[in-house]
Amino acid sequence: MLEIRALTGHYGRVQALHGVSLSVQARETVALVGANGAGKSTLLNTICGVHRASGGVVLFEGVDITALPAHRRVRLGIVQVPEGRQVFTNLSVEDNLRLGAYIASRAAASRGLERIFAMFPVLLERRDSPAGMLSGGQQQMLAIGRALMSEPRLLLLDEPSMGLAPVVAAEIFAAIAAMRQSGTTMLVVEQNAHAALAVADRGCVLETGRIIHDGPANALRYKDELRRAYLAA
């Protein structure tokens, strides 16, 4: 579904990505792990079009989308759950969800609400509450639900457990595991490497803007390469 070839990315004169090549198959969950500053979020932002690639190619279902703006990629089915959740705090839970369905029909939006409320019952209980009144974990559920409202073909999750208590993070990873079982194609960026790899089919280690290992998630959980990348300054 997704193929990245020799991707490079810069912030001014600073190079953040160094020839990254990566693929994601349909119905596959890939965990991208590594230390702070490794380039994980930059890679996601480049895939979804928020950050422009300096070089290389991004292919989605065989089509070159490297130069497409972000909103065109959303319509193709590439949707991101951003780091820090970024919900609309003054809007209700339901309105936040409906904003995620702006490219969907009314019927699809109604189906989406039913699906999200079944997945996260607390959002149904709080559907009329301002999103700013939710806890951090509930806001993360809302951010994931908002992304799912557009029925994405590829879901990008950026640090879904960031800032959450362990018990709440476990709920988020359980939701990711359920989405994997349902066939959602996902690329998950996460510093909690072992938790991310536990819900993934494949794992990739990113270190200083380079992929240093790519393999089955279960095997990768115990690789020295993972420990080096996770602990790198």
C-alpha cells in the first residue's frame, strides 16, 4: 500500500531524514520506533504531506504522491493522528468526530459515529461535553476516533501513548490491537517500543534519520539494535 524510496527531509540546513526506504502492506501494522530526535515524526509528516520531502519518492498504492498537498492525500485515504492529539477543545466530542468525516457522506458519518462510540464508550457518555474537559486519555481516544471517521486506508499514529498513565496507555494499545485485528493498515510511531511492537506485525528502528533494522515485530523486541536506537542521545 505504501512504499517510500530513499526519502530525505530537511529543516533548513539540518537534515532529518537520510535516504529512508520503507514499505507497508495492506492490512499490516508497522511500528516505527527510536529515540527522541530520530526523525520518526518527520517521517510521518512527510508521508501525510505536512512536511515536504527534500528528495526521494512516496508511493501510495503504486501512485507517486510525493508532490501532493496534505488535503489531497487525505482524500486518497492517508489520515494522521497527530502527536499531542490536537483536538478542538471548545467543540463538543461529537462535533470533533464529525469534523473528521468532512469528506464522507452523511450515512458514512452516522456509521462512523456508531463505530467510534462502540470502540470508546466513554466518548458516547461525553458526546456533548467540550473536548477540552476530557482527560488526556479520553482526548487521545477522540483523536483516534476523529481519524477513523474518514474511513482511512492508511492510518498514521504519532506517539499515541505520549503523556498517558500506564493504565490509560494500555487502553490505547488495546484499541490499536483491535484495529489491527479488523484489518486497518497502520504505521505507528511510538517511544514505548515494547508496547508498540507487541501490537504490530513488523517493526522498524529509526536512528538519526536512518532505518537501521526492519523485521518481524516479535523478533525485533529483543534485538540489540532496538536498545541502541531507543537509548541513543
